[in-house]
Amino acid sequence: MLQFEEYKVKLNNLEPAIEELRGNLGLEQAAREVDELEMKSAQPGFWDDPEASQKVVSRMGALKEKIETFNRMYSQWEDLITLCELAIESNDESMLEELETGYAELEESMNRQKLQTLLTGEYDKNNALVSFHAGAGGTEAQDWCSMLYRMYTRWAERHGFTYKIMDYQDGEEAGLKSADILIEGENAYGYLKGESGVHRLVRISPFDSSGRRHTSFSAVEVIPEIADDSQDVEINPADIEMQVFRSSGAGGQHINKTSSAVRLIHKPTGIVVACQTERSQFQNKDNCMKMLRSKLVEIKEREHLDKISDIKGDQKKIEWGSQIRSYVFMPYTLAKDTRTAFESSNINAVMDGEIDGFINAYLTAAATGNWASKV
């Protein structure tokens, strides 16, 4: 029964870490906020403003899930200690497999929740606007861009996030030229912020009849959704050029019927945003303005600028070749992050959205400053 004694010691040693996690997650504050929001939702006229009420309900749901997730983990820890004591008392070794499995699940749950404590940035809790841009290389690069699009949407689905297609431009023969999606959920931006950058693919191209190896690049941009009009952002209407066009591609709601899709060009910076998912031109323009505001605020904060007018258009250009991650499909399979050195040889799982290892490694390195390469 030595193994059960060892597990009991390990479980008891976890108690201080669990209590520290409780404090770091701010669960007491979260419980107070839930009470306040529930009181607010019970007020007469709460549902008169559907948009505002939905935000309150969504916030309540996220806080409750955070509290319940920790409570489930704590109950699992208590159950495992009880299991150890029962096995020792009854001298029953048949419980060992259940104990081993439960302990592994407990460690995984703790690690996931520890990550939340690293998300302390001002916008980490926000939704994430994710943009995809195929690099030079025609069909090959556009196919790679669509593979990245699938990888991130699969990741979102795995984690219970929802995503909305804002704009989608099909490739000429396959894949996509560019796309913008909004990933909605608690801490979506916090988790995905480290995914911004150039992603490099090495493989035997399915579009090359000679079977040669090709290297392709696509860029991923992640910014927080900032929909709050109270942000210190002044956008001069005279600086915006608006274009309308017919919806097309995966985001087209009513293709080739009306010119409801909207493209906004911010002339001082050259930033372009587009939306074609809504049925009305007005709604698409409103979404474009939210995207433009988010992009401008993110640049202003990142560049430590005093005002939006200080942003220079050339600061947003992508420099191909400065990849943050490489994905190799031959002669071996490997996905490796150049910043953290985290890698996975299960390339199929990675492309199917299993990228938590890369995300965790980035957040840990950002918190500790322990980078594998200069960032």
C-alpha cells in the first residue's frame, strides 16, 4: 500500500498551492460581483436594453463558470484524499488505477486554472479579433492560410468559445486570401494574444505535380475587441473612406443580391477593415467601426503613443520571414515555436486545434521573461 501513502502525501502537499490558486483567481471578488450582477438583472427594465443586458448575463455566466470550475477541482482533491484513506484502510489495491487517473486530471485542471492567473493585461478578458493574411506564393500560401483558419476555429470550438466570420476572401484556386473572425468568450484575447505573427509551413505541395518541397508563409493578427465608446479614441470621419460591395465567400449571407458588405479604409494609417456577415449595410458598417477602433487602440497602446494621430501607417506592415512558429510536414513532422522552443511532433493534432501547449508556453515565458529567443 506504499503507493497510496505516497499519493496521500502528494495530495496533502497540494493544499497550499490550491489555496494560493483560490486567492490568485480572485474568487471572493468574483462571488461578490455575481451577487451585484444578479441584483442588477432583477431590477425592473433590465431587459429594455438587450445589448447591455446580454453583456451582464454573459459576464455572470463567465464568473459563475470560473467559480464552479475551481469548486469542482477542490471537490476532486477532497475525493482523492478520501479514496487514498479508504484504500489504505481496506487494503484494496484495485483503487490504484482510479487514483492515478484522478491525480493526473487534478494536475491538469490546476495547470489550466493557473494560466488564468497569468492573464492580467488590461484587455486579456476581452473577445479576440483574429485576422489571417496569405503571404506571397499564390495558391500554396492561400491553402496554408485556410489551414491556419481551421486550426484556430477548431481551437475555439474545443474551448467552448464561439466565433463569427466578419470577412472572408476566397483564394483564387484554393484556400483563402484573407479572413477576419471574432472569437467570443472570457479571456479569448488573453489566450490568443501570443499567436500574432508570421507562421511558416514546409511541406510537399499538393499543388505541385513535380512533388517538390515548398515553404509558405501566412500572417495571423490578434487584437482585443474594444467596443466601448468611452475609450479615448477619436476617429475623424474625414479620415475614413467607405466602400460597399456584394457579399461573397464563406461570410456571404446573400451573395450577389445587394451591396451590403462594407470596407473602411483609415487613410492616415492605411488600415483596412471589412465586414460582410450582416444583412444590412448599416450593421456591417457598425462592425467595421468596432474593428477599426480596436485596431487603433491596440496600436496606440502597443506603441505607447499619446494619441491616435501619432500612428504611422508603415508600422503595420508585415515582414515575411520573421516567423514565430514553423510547421514541418516533411521529411519529419514538427511544429516548433521560435520564441519559447516549445514543440510538438503530432502535427495532425496541432492542425486540428490542439495548440494549448504553445499558448501555455508563451504565457509562462511572458510572465517569467524566460524566452528561448529574443522577442
